[in-house]
Amino acid sequence: MDDEKPSQEDLKSKLKILTIIFYIILLIWLVFIGFIVSKLISGGETTSLFIGTIPIVGILIILSQIKSKIKKEIN
């Protein structure tokens, strides 16, 4: 089998795509938090909404770990 490492350009393109995905998910999370705060101010139920943010934060953490590994491989 061929154990070729990906080229620098491949890694940079993957990093660029991951960064775009990361910021889109971060934007979705911020909008979701804004919605939760608005419901909290208006006196609505927010417990289940806060629990819903846990997977989003998990995805953001995983994406940031992958991004840092790719950055280490580039350098």
C-alpha cells in the first residue's frame, strides 16, 4: 500500500474548508444563544434549548482539534 502523506496544498485546502465549516457552525451557535437569551428575557422555558447547545459546542471543539492537527502537519 502507498503511505503517501497529503501534500501541503491538500492540507491547506482541507484547513480552509474546515475553517469555513467551523465559522458557519459558530455563527449558528451564536444565533441559537441569542434566541435562548431572548426567550430567557421574555420569561420562556429555556432548559431544553440550553441542553440543545451541548452537541453544537461538542462539534466546535472537535473541529478545532482537527484544525490544530492539520496546522501542526502543515508546519
